[in-house]
Amino acid sequence: MEIILFEPEIPPNTGNVARLSAGLGLRLNLIEPLGFSLSERHLRRAGLDYWPLVDLRVWRDWKAFREGWGGGRIIAASARGGELFSGYRAERGDGLLFGPETRGLPEDLIAEADRVYTIPLRPGVRSLNLSTTVGFFLGVALSRPREGGGAL
């Protein structure tokens, strides 16, 4: 399983996701353009001293990612709809795709995904924090038996 952040904008969110990636041994894919520099203090601070443990790939754009990524299904998270996130069953090689904090995933990327899941929110709430959402999905993925068994 891999985490894919499409055009992330907020350094502490990406730093927190990097920390999750390091702790769980999952590759973190960042799709440019990024809303920050990878050397930014807030990004580094949120990731603490775990950055050397992060398996990080940075891609120049979505097309380069799709051409170079060797994974399996693309599982998109969207606040605008999809299946209930608790129904997600991880498969080896899944790429969990999350959009930028202020605008979410573009419709064309959602349409390209193999599956789309959502976390139901109460009326008036547009979205959750990016790193919280990634944590929700990883929690579901790690707490359920995987299709085909084995490690992610």
C-alpha cells in the first residue's frame, strides 16, 4: 500500500502524513506542484526526526506519476461522495489518493480512480484535515483482513 498526496498545500499536514508513512513503512508519493518547499521548517517539524525513514517519491505531475508508478488500484478519498470509507478492503499494491486541502481531488482524477470512498460529515462541514483523513483510511485498511492476505 502507498499513500499518494496530489498537490498538497499545507506543510504540517504533509509532515504528519510523512510521519504516518515512516511509522507504518508505507511509501509516500507527492505529486507536484507542492504548496511548499520540502526543506520548509514546518514540514520538517511535523515529521519530527522520522524523515530519514520515509520512503518518499516526488513526481513532477499526475501524468508522470501514472506513467512511472508500478502499483495496483487507485483508491481515491473524496468529501464530495463515494462509497462509505468503512467498506474499504485493502489489496496489496493499493495507492490511497488524497487531494489538496483547499479544493480536493479534481473530477478527472476521481473518474480515473478504481474506487472512491468518503467519510460522512455532518451538514455544514466541508472536509476533515488531510492527515486525519489519511489516518482514517489507514486505520480501516490495517484493521481488516486484506484481500489475498499478507502484508500491505
